[in-house]
Amino acid sequence: MEKNGLLSDTSRIMDRRSFLKLSGLLGIGFFSAGVAIPAGAEAVRFNRKLYKISKTRLAMGTFVSMTVLHESKDQAQEAMGEAFLEIDRLTRAISRFDTTTAVAQLNREGVLKDVPPELAEVISRSLVYYRISDGAFDITVKPIVDLFKEKFSNGEGRGPSEAELQNALRLVNGADVEFTGNTIRFSRPGMGITLDGIAKGYIVDRASAVLSRKGIKNHLINAGGDIRTAGNRRDGKPWTIAIQDPQKQKRYPDIIHLTDGAVATSGNYEIYFDREKMFHHIVDPRNGQSPEESVSVSVVTETAMEADALSTTVFVMAPELGTRFINSRPRCESLVLAKGNRKIHSAGWKSMTV
């Protein structure tokens, strides 16, 4: 299971138009395709006591936007600056594309001592999701993702052979990640991890925590579709968020309302390796294939990290099985858009309030 690439390499396809559509619905601002994203923050005064401050910039291989509501423009802008610094710090620490990071060292050497606390937290939670999903969420799918990239970047335009896929699958097994004390070790040489299905949500949560510590009670962070909200928008009502239309035609499957909560969406339209989209960024770790039944999965829950991980998990599962899995989780709801224009939602999707 691979999701949006954290500090992705040049093979990543970035869907700017989709981000801008969602930004418009969130009140972050709508920009035409030819207009550069502004580097500075935009401040709008609603009344004598309240400002709305919005800022959008590149981070984590996508566009990250923050919208905050506060009585002090200066305090809000300072808090946003610190939140973006936290995003940059954690992205540098967790990226697998930077050869100097602890993740890169682990993938290169198969063992990592004195694991940094942020990495320890993300990997620990990843292994929890591996266990509760019976292996549907597995950070050790890196050998398969690398194989896909290799096969489609060499100009051949064809997927891996069955023998190549089976060789890569022998290196995929979350149970072979040993976490003892402050040391992580792979049981077999050649293994590797990718945290792209969970790290972005974790970083969004950490940025939200920075804003909260700085006294910004009402805010929204959107990192390419991983969204965390706190408090309310300016009229005292929950934040309004549209679920992405996979066809990009503004026929949004649903609109949800969040106060203190998170939503993340995984879709096969985001990043893919072949024109037919048979090989895309979400990989079933059990067979090495890209799941075909689901088109999009949105999960609403309390944290962006959990929403991030579970949206990928449900996508890997069959839609009905994934929905039953979500129904077993507390304070967690999902909407699956499946082939054949089917919509499958969890038991409390319409009544979900977080």
C-alpha cells in the first residue's frame, strides 16, 4: 500500500487542479491554472474582532494550505509560520528519498539504532495498523513500488512479469519488521519501507498541534487531501469539505462537516504508472497488485494519521469488507466509491460529527 509520495521523486504526478477545486470549497481561495500559488499569507478582516488568514505553499510533495481564524493577525501569522517549519522539519526527517535520513539509512542497511522519536512513533503506529488490518496496511511494500517504477520508467511501458513480482513479494511482510527497544531491524536483506500511506497524516496532525499550542483554536490544514480541522469557521459552524470527484467534473460524491476531526481520501486517479491505471500508487501487499474494485475511499476520524492509514487500508480491501472493517472501529466512518458507480458507506457516515 503506497500513497502520495512524501517529498516524492520526479516520477510523481501532482494533481494541482484537484487541489485548487477543493481549496475553493474550503474558502482557502481559488486560483486559475496560470496563477502561481502566493508565497505570503492572505489576511481578511471579517469584523472588528476576527481575521481569516490563509496561506498555501509547497510541502510534502503537494500543496499544503492553512486557514486560521483569530483576533490577532500577527499572532496567527506567527503560528502558521511555526506550523510550516514543523512540516518542513518532519518531512526532512521522515523522507525516504533523502539519502541522509534515518528512513533511508534503515532501507539501505536493514537496521537502525537510536531511532528518532518521530520515526519511532510513525513506524509503531504503522505496525498497529498492519496487525488490525490482517496485513492490508503494510509499510514494507517498497520493493513492489520500486519494481513498478523501474518497469515503467525504462520506456518499455509494461508491467513486471510474474517472476519479478513474486521475487519482490518475498520481501514484503510487516511481521518481519522487528522493533526492539530503540532499534528497528529487518528480518531479511533487501526489505524496505515506505511511510507514504501514513506519514503525511502524522505531519498534518503535528502541524495542527503547533497551531493549537499557539492559541489558534479555529483552523484547517489541507495537505493534498489529508485534512485536519479544529474548532469552527467564521460563522460558528463546522468546516465544510467536499469529497473529491474522481472524474474531476465537480460532481462531488458528498459534502461533510467537521469541527475537531480529520478526513483523508485515497484514489486510483492520484498517481499511476501506466496509461490504463492498472498499476497505481496503492498496492495490495498480499499479492503485489493494485486493487481494482475501488476508485476512491474517504475516511473520517479523529486524527489525520489514522484517516490517512485507514483510507489506504480500506482501498486495499474489497469495498464491502473494508466497510465492515470501518464499522468495527470506534468514531470512524468511510465512503467508498467503487466501480459501476457504486457508493458504499459505513453505518454512521451521514450522522458522523467530529
